[in-house]
Amino acid sequence: MTGMCTGRVAVVTGAGRGLGRAHALALAVEGARVVVNDLGTGIDGTGGATEPAERVVDEIRALGGEAVAHGSDIATTDGAASLVATALDAFGRLDVVVNNAGFLRDRMLVNLDEDDWDAVMRVHLKGHFLPLKHAAEHWRAETKAGRTPQARVVNTGSGAGLLGSVGQGNYSAAKAGIVGLTLVAAAELGRYGVQVNAVAPAARTRMTEQSFAETMAAPGEGQFDAMAPENVSPLVVWLSSASCAGVTGRVFEAEGGRITVMEGWRPGPAADKGARWTPAEAGEAALKLLAAAKTPQPVYGAR
Ligand SMILES: NC(=O)c1ccc[n+]([C@@H]2O[C@H](COP(=O)([O-])OP(=O)(O)OC[C@H]3O[C@@H](n4cnc5c(N)ncnc54)[C@H](O)[C@@H]3O)[C@@H](O)[C@H]2O)c1
């Protein structure tokens, strides 16, 4: 198959289902050879199975594309290193990492156990960091050997990490961390030919169809299915291609037919006394500044 990603090799984590599957198929349709990673976990991250990744490899091959399965946990050093090694062994190069794997353990903060905190931080935050790090080591070596790549990393954020989401303290913190990681990686890795961006998607997958059943409902016959995961993939494909040259360190929301550039934290109204404030003065100044500042967007699910 030929297209926007012809000649490129992509790894997609958590690509056995949902959004990752849609990204892997879309990348293959645009000519990329794909390493389909998936640990095959349950919805809460427990268990494991090889079938989801293998099924997507079969789907890609049935379309005439090239793909191999990788079934390890991407939040481990061995899993992340072998993911990169699989791309190099199977296809001889690596151009794209789409970090997507993850799961939820939603609870209100007072009920959130340490295990649920650790598991969600681990799979999302460490599960983004480790594949990024191992791929970046490869790309740095390529650059030092005089072969600077046009490499791309697409991270997966969430509206929960941008605005916060009630009942998702662990997930919101992990996804906010992924945005910070994206900014640092973009700044550090540009010299090695690597662009790093993040997409905050919304789509109907097993992760969302229970909690957001109403907004995720499938449309009537012949109507645009705004919640299909496939709607998010075209932006991911473009961000994975050489065509997005110069775009790095940016965060996009993608849902249905809508793409939104998210504008990050920036200084708002400020006051400078030129000396140390008393607490009472600091409070008075803070209230004046808040009155002049934009009202924050509401946290998802807040009343
Ligand atoms: N669906 C949405 O509306 C939505 C919204 C915001 C963010 N996201 C994010 O998009 C990504 C994909 O979510 P989805 O909705 O497609 O969910 P999904 O459950 O359909 O797919 C996630 C996949 O990740 C795999 N996985 C879990 N832990 C893994 C590990 N350690 N190593 C390798 N694979 C692992 C699972 O087996 C699963 O197939 C996640 O990062 C999620 O947080 C989704």
C-alpha cells in the first residue's frame, strides 16, 4: 500500500483494540509497516492475551499491508526495548512511535487505593516514557551516524489530563504528566530529527462505552458516526508522517470531525511588589489578579 507514510515503520502500543487498532490500520493503509503492540489486558489492566495484537496484524495483512505483533508490557524496560528491537529486526528501521496503551481504575479520591494509583500512573506515564526513551536512543544513534531521521512520536493525552475529570484523579494526573513529557521530549529531541506531539481523543471504545454510554451511542443508519475511533486516526497519521515537518510540542483534541489545538498554560495577569508581600497583601493582590484573569474551564463531571 502507498500513501502518506510509505516507507515508514511505526510502532503502536495498545493497538489490539479501540483507538490503537484504528491508528495501526490507518497507518498501514497509508503505507507504513506496523508493529502492533498489545498486552491484551482486561479493561482494568489485569490479565493478558496475545490474540488482540495478532488479530490486528491479520487485518492489516488482509488489506495488503505489512505488520508484526508484539505482546509485551510497554511499561517495562524489557517490553519497551523489545518493541523497538522488533521494529528494527522485522523491518530494518523505526520512524514512528504512537504511545497509546492504557487502562482506567476510576474512583473518587477518598476511595482511590494506592494500587489503583500506581497501576494507572505506571501504564500511562511510564508506558509513554519507556518506549519514547528506547526509540530516542535509536534515533540519537542514527543522528550520530549521519542519518538524522524524520522521526515522530504521537502521545495520547486526554481531556481528563487537560481540564481534570471527577472520579479520575489517578488518570487525570497521569495524562497531565504525558503533556509535560511531550513538551520536554519535543524540546530535547528536535536535534535528533524527532518531533513529539500529543492527541487527546474521544471515541467509543470499551474504555468509554460503559461510563459515557449516552454520548458514545452509535448513530442511526447512514449518519456520520462521530464517536468511531477511526475519526481520530487521520490526525495521528499526519503527525506520524514526514508531512507535518515543523510541528512539535503541540497538543490537539480530536473527536468526530473536529480537531482543536489546545493552548497550554501561559502567564496571565501578574503583580510585582519588588519586595516580599505580607500574607494579607499577597491575598489582596491574588484576588485582584483573579478578578482580571480568565475563568478556568470546568473540570469534567464537576457540578
Ligand atoms: N476512548 C476515549 O474516548 C479516550 C479518551 C481519552 C483518552 N483515551 C486514551 O486512548 C488510549 C486508548 O484507549 P482506548 O479507548 O482505545 O482503550 P482500549 O481499552 O480499547 O485499548 C487499550 C489497549 O491497551 C492495551 N494495554 C493495556 N495495558 C497495556 C500494556 N501495559 N502494554 C501493552 N498494551 C496494553 C489493552 O490490552 C487494550 O487493548 C488510552 O491511552 C486512553 O487513555 C481514550
